[in-house]
Amino acid sequence: MGAYLLKRLVSNVLLVAIAASMAYFLAATSLNPRAKYEGKQPPVAEAVVDATLDDYNLNDKTPVFERYVTWVSGVVTGDLGETWDGKSINEEMGRRVGVSLRLLLIGTLVGSAVGVTVGGYAAVKQYRLSDRVIGVSAFVIMAIPVFVLATMLTLVAVGINDTLGFTLLEYTGEYNPALSGWDQFTNRLNHLILPTISLALGQIAFYSRIQRNMMLDVLGQDFVRTARAKGLSRRSALFKHALRTSLIPAATYFAFAFGTLLTGATFTEKIFGWHGMGAWLVDSIQSNDVNAVAAVSLFTAACVLVAGFLSDLIVAALDPRVRVS
Amino acid sequence: MRSKVTLARLVRNPQARYGLIALVLLLALAYVGPFFGPYDWTDKDFMSFLSPPSADHWWGTTQIGQDVYAVTLRGMQKSIIIGFLVALFSTGLAALVGAAAGYFGGWVDRVLMWGADLLLVLPSFLIIAIVSPRLKGASWLWFVVLLAVFSWMITSRVVRSMTLSLREREFVLAARYMGIPGWKIILRHIVPNLSSLLIIDATINVSGAIIGEAALSFFGFGIQPPDVSLGTLIAAGSGKVTGYPWLFLFPAGLLVLLVLSINLIGDGLRDALDPGSNK
């Protein structure tokens, strides 16, 4: 089991390194930070631009491989370089990672927990009205892209706020800096409501479909009947035997679902005005910021790695066959 | 014979029936609708900016006086074309690569599957986002190619594993002993036998590509002006959604309906072509 996880970890770290390197090469060869300095009035002397770009390891006159080596040696020691205007990427990242992780963590937890519960419930109530309602709504939700969903939610929030006459639901930014203490805490929670809904709904729909199918497969099997026959109540037979077995496929899909969650977070952050990593990716591509693009790619690759590792861990915990072999 | 049975099953499936009806209606709206509208999509009405839906402008106007009805249908045409082209290209690529890898085996297999694995690892969103705005002068067909290149890998793995069992079957062996070259066997005997998988995959790819296009265009990384697609319209509308909701609601609603109808058809096709998998 330990060897199995270690092997997966090593191959995942290798994949992260490859993905981040490819992202760096792509960004370094096709984005042009020089453009930021060239259009200025009064014009900046070329030697000055060169010197500045050299300082930030962004000069397109240096061979790309040389820049890559400088970047990697920085990354290995924990220094991700500078943005196009010379700010430290580490500092910026420290601020933004917290913002993103809060969204991602809550989105994952709410999405998977509610999704699995809803899917399991639908399986138990197969072909009843509640099962049909859940199935149809999951199908519809999966056809709505995150950016449409998020924008619809702001529209609804504005409507509610307007009819009530005061701001019940916040829909821009992360918190109100004018408040402090307890007020600020509740204000932060309020700002979290809509982004969480827009991120979690898709996850809920996804997990509920998987969980329903798997639960149905398991419910008809002999070991569940045996559990009932040996005198377990319906409730504990469902929870202890059926649910646990049917959770394994949902856990293997966890890494995959997390990938879509990351992309979804980019839209959510942009639409609700959160300054997290996703929003940074879009901004840095638009502002030709090579090192920032590479840093965000590294972060997303690392996130996917952690999700993959977690999914392996959960599967190993749930499925004795993995632990033994 | 088999296609008749499948078609009959498909029409009997209520899900697929609703999906097909909805898709035909949406296609008719996109391609016939513009002829009934009072304005062309390039027209600009300088007497009404950002006016709400009315008898004159059915779905309202934009901030430069474009008729939302005409522009949205134009964008929908583009989204539909992109969806179908990407699906065709990506499923075709998946079939050829997967079948070649499975049929020839050896180093061909290793090279092709290694390439597929590499493409799976690369951050596709980032690559398309960086590359596609730099194709500004070029045709939007490049954008289709980019979307397709990053969406065939998983299917090709499935195709490969199915080819591995197909190539040991009698009709393939017979063809091989008759001296028919490998690429001909792939095209004539292997790919047609995978048609149900490929049809389902292509259908799902259409809705995936439409969403992918809209998502990239939302950030300005997809279709570039003066071309419009549902994605660019949604992006433009979402910024003004609180004051002028019609700019957002019409393209977004059509996008959701389009994706939903295609997904319904895909689900129905799966049931009709593969009755065993009752997912």
C-alpha cells in the first residue's frame, strides 16, 4: 500500500514538472512582456528596457532555454520570479492562493458531500417522483456552463436585493474592508454564498449521477441482502455496506471532478470579482506576464496532483483489495 | 437492418425524441430565423441603443445599436458549426489514432499512445488561451483545430482497446490473409465495427465543443471580433447583466438549450445503440 502510493506520487510529481515546463516554454516563447515597455510616452531607451527585462528574467533576447534554466533554479529554491513590473510573485501568490483555496475547498466539500447524499437518496427512491426530479435537474444543471450559472446567480441576487430594498446577498468581491471583527466575518460568509453555489452545483450534479448508478448496482447485490438477513436494520445495511462500496467509483472520479472545479473557479473568480489564482491566470495571459503564467500553471498542476493523491488515498481506505495487493 | 432497429429504438425513446425535436427547432431558428427578422446582423440602428425587447427589435439592441435577435442567431450559427466540426475532427482523429495503435501494435502503438498521454497532461486551457488570440489574422478554423486536438485522447484509448480484440476476429484475419494493406483494413473493417461507440462519442463531443468554445470566448481567447459566437455574446452580455439582462439572457438561454438537446440525443443514442449499458 505504501509502495503503491509512493509510486503514484513519483509519477505524479514527474507529470507536474513536465506540465509546468511546457507551460513555461509556451508562455516564454509566445507572450511578449517587452510590449508593456515599448508603447510608453516618453519612449524608454532600449538599453534600459533590456536591463529591466534582464532583471526579471523576461528578456526575449536571451535564449529561451537559458531563461528556463534560470527559472527552474529559482523554482527549486522556492523563488518563482517576478511579474512583468518587478513585483515578487511569491508575495502575490501567497495572497491569492488563500483566496482560491477557500473557494476550492468549500466547493469540493459541499459538492461531493451533497452530491453523494443526493445520488444515494435518488437510488434508494428509484423511479419515485423524487428520483425523477433529481435526475432531470442534474441533467439540466450539467448542460449549464459555470459562467452562465454564475451570471444568472448575480442576476437573481440583484433582483432579490432590489425587491427587499437592502443588500441581502453580496455578489462582488471577497469582503467589505470597511467592516471589522465579527461583522467582517459574517460579511465574508455572505460573500462566499453565491460563488460556492455556482461552483458546487455542477459538482453536485456530477457526483449525484455517478453515485446513483453505483448505488443501484450495489443495492441489488448479495452482500447487502446478507447484511439484512443477519439482522441489520435497513438503515445500517445501507450505510455500512452499500454506501461504502458504492463510494469507490465516486472517489476515483474525484481527481477528474477537481480538474473541472479548477476551471470553474477561474470563471467564478472573474465573475464575482475575487482576486484568486484563476483570475490571475486570465489577467496574466492578457498582460503578457510570463512568470505569473508559469506560476499559476505550477499551482494548478500541483492542485491536480494533490487531488489525484487524495483520490488514491480515499480509494485505498475504502477498497480493501487495493490495500492488500 | 441494424440501423433501422437502432433508429426505431431512438424514436421510441422519449428523451431522444424531445432532444431531436428541440435540436431541429434550434437549427431552424439559427438558419431560417434570420430571414424573418427585420434587421441584418451587421445593421446598426442609431436611433436605439440598449433598448429593451420591443415589436421593432424583438430581443432588444446592444450598446452600438445592433439587433440582438440577428446577432444572436448569427453567433449561434457559428457555435453550431464549431461544435459539429470539432466533434467530427476529434472523433475522426480518435478513431484513426486508436485503431492504428491497436492494429499495428509495437512501436506505432507506443509512439501514438505516448503522444496521447502527453496531450492529456498538458494544460489545454492555457495552451489554447495563449495560442488562439495570436491567430488573429488567421481563419477561425484554426481555433476548431486547437479545440479538437485537445479532445480526442480518452476516446482513442477506448478505440485502441476495442481494436485489440477486433483484430483477432475472423473477418479481419481473412482480410489480412487476402493481402489487403493495413490502413485499408482499418478503414473498411475496424472503424465501421466501432461505429456505435464513435457515434455516441461524436454526439457528446458536439456539446463539449460548444461549451468549450463559449468558455474560451468568454475571456476573449476564442472567436475574435468581428466574428461573433454565443460565447462572445455571453461575455459581452454578462458585464451588463444587471441593467440590460436581454443582452445576456438570449444567447445564454440558446446555449443551454442547444447543449441540453444534444446531450439528450447522446443519452438516447447510448440507450439505442448499446442496450446493455443501462447507465
